[in-house]
Amino acid sequence: MSKLYIELIGEGKIIVKSIQDPTLTLKTLKESRYDVIVSDYRMSKIDGPALVDLIAKAGYSIPIIMFTGGSRIEDFDN
């Protein structure tokens, strides 16, 4: 849904690549250049903050927008 919305508001000027498995992010970043990463906070295999750490430790300095369906900070306590 987010992919379609971003492409719609981008009026054909924004290309969105969707990755279903967040563990493939570094491989994808090596293959092409991206202007921004949009990520969910809660995902399978790795959560959003862990993905941010992984990207930073790999040496990428790319803006990351993280969204979530949670409405309270308590929703994210471990």
C-alpha cells in the first residue's frame, strides 16, 4: 500500500523498490543507489531499529523514514 501511495504522489517521478525480506537490504544497497529508505518498525526477522544499525554499521549514510501502526510508546517496549 505504501509503495502505491508514494508512486502516486510522486507523479511518476519517484521509483519505489519494495523488499519483502529486510535482511536483503544491504545486498540491495550494494546493487543500486537509493535516496531514502522507508521501513516499518515491526518486521519479521529484524525490526526497524536493528535495520538502521545494520545499515549504519555497513557505512551507508542514507535517510531512513520509519513508520509504525503502534500508537503508544509502550507498544514498543521489549
